[in-house]
Amino acid sequence: MPRKEKKFHFIYKTTNLLSGKYYIGMHSTDNLEDGYLGSGKRLRYSINKHGLENHEREILEFVDNREELMKREKEVVNLDEIAKKDCMNLMIGGKGGFISDEQQKRRSLAANKALNLKLKNDEEFRISWLKKMKNGVQKAVDEGRMKTWKDNYDWNGKNHSEKSKKLMRDIRKGTGVGKSNSQFGTCWITRYGENKKIKKEEFETYIQKGWSKGRKLK
């Protein structure tokens, strides 16, 4: 029995939002929201390392059928394209995949599940991964490849979930401690309603001049 033709056929581009690297491929489906991101080797590695949530697929163009789709992919994913630094494609297009879309989708989901389990059960890996994510996001923002969460969302009247708050606490863990804290080696003193922050080694000198430790809020 011949395979039923899918409803939609399109060329897509999946981009790693942290690195800016991208993968171009073709996909046939009956559901445009099927979550398919691609099947390339480098792309799978990128998804396993950075997570599905840090990859975004955009549809570049639609065609009428699978045959035309393969021809178009060959034109788009050519030698010049795969030679680009940020391109994750290893081969020219038009050859088709050796596994089905559903198989690849299951593989991607399985890889993401494995990463989530490691994040849950390996605390050292989790903290390291969160810090790398934070640095990657900041780099992408600094280079103009990604907007900040504040730019993308209106937080008026909204609150972070408890899970999000815990993730942010974990990212900050270990920062602002000891010498990395901007307040390290200083203290506040007050006199006649005036507050001053001084180095701790200067404390005794100021006390002798009538200052007291602490500060008063105006």
C-alpha cells in the first residue's frame, strides 16, 4: 500500500538561541505544531547539550509535495551553505532521512528526558549546566542575537513560578560570596543622621570621632 502524502511540506531552519548556530532541513507533516526540530547529527548534539527550549524552528518556505521538497532542499542546503561557520548541516540537501520523522521526534524527546533526569539527580552537573546556560544567554544578548526576557515578555501582574525561583537561586549560588561580593571588607557607620560606608580597617578611627556602627534610614 503506497504511503499517504502528508498535508504540509516545507523547508525549515532550527536555530540554537544560545550560540546562533543553525540547521536547515525539510519536513513533511500533517501537524505544523508537531515539535519537530530536525535530524542532523550536530543538531541532535546541540539539543542534547542545550535542551529543546533553547532551539527555535522557523518555516522558510512551503512547497506542494515531497518530491519538490527534496529538490528544493538540495538547492538551499548546498556546498556554500554547509561551509558557513554557523551552519550545523554536514551534508548537502535533497537526500532525505534514513529514519522517519516520528522516530526522530522520539529520539529528540528521549534525549531531552535523559538530560532532565541528569539535571535532577546530579547536583554538581546541574549547577554547572545552569551557570553555562546563564553565560550563554548573556553572551547571546550582548551580541544582539537574543532579546532579554524583559524585552520579550510583559511581567506586569505576573510572578515567577516556584520552580523558576529555585532555578534562579541555583544560578546565583556561589556568586556574591566572600571577595566576589561588592560589600566585602566594608561596613556602614552613622553620625548625626549621616551614613557612610567605610573600609573595616578604618572603623576604629571613625568610632573615636563619634561615629557609630550601622546606618539610619532617612
